Amino acid sequence: MNYHNITVDDMLNGDGLRTVLWVAGCDHRCRGCQNPQTWPAQSGIPFDDNAREELFSYLSRDYMSGITFSGGDPLFAPNRETVGSLIEEIHARFPEKTIWLYTGSLFEEIRSLPFVPLIDVIVDGPYVEALRDVQLHWKGSANQRVINVKRSLAAGRVILWA
């Protein structure tokens, strides 16, 4: 898996101060996407052991609320194994940190992935330029949903994160 950036102290991509991993690769190619440079899977740089340690060093900060996976699409098929392993490791090492994930896929399509129960919030659905609304919290277009994953899985239906 390649990635474009790791940002810290981010307040725009989830609740609290977050570390964001911006992965490469997306096959949704949404019109008006804010990160089209992340679409090619071979763009960016390889996510190696040094990047992993950098990510974990940021997450170890007491004030850091958690991690957000964005991109590109963290659930782009070639990313799933690496992202899933990272989610499992982060959940084990930092159980108090929340995990958010942005994907152009719908929750109903990805809820059975083995690592999904470890995620706290998924923002799902493709970005739709015609439904863009800058007043929306943590999403870019009105069709997207900010989903409470654990409550949704327990209820067997989508429950939005408050």
C-alpha cells in the first residue's frame, strides 16, 4: 500500500484531535473529489515500517483522540489487507483511541469485512458534487453518512453517529 501523507492534530476529519493517514488508491473517482492525486494506487510512497512507527508515535500522544483513515479510499481492494492489519494493531495497542474511516463504498457493502467491528465511525458513500454542502459535519455531500459502526452492527441497521 502507498500513502500520501500522515497529518497530526487534525480537527476536520473526525471528532477531537486526530492523526490522519491519507492512503493512495481509489476506484470511485468522484467528480469534484478534493484529492484526485490520491486515485492512482502507485502514487505517493510505500507505507513501510518507518511510516508505521511514525503513525504510532503520533497516536501515542495522550491528547490524540484517535486515527482517521482517508485518501484515496482506504477500502480500495489492494489496500484492504494492510489497512485491516493496521486497524487491528491500532485497536490492540491503543484501545482508548477511536478509529474513523472514510470510504466511497456503502456500509452495506463492507460491513462484513473482518476488521469493521473495530472501527468506531465510518463515513460512507461516494462524494456527489451536486449534493455538496459545506455546512455538513465530517462529510462533503448530503448522500454520505456518518455511521456509528458498533451500534449499527448490533442493531443490524445503519445508526448514524450523533
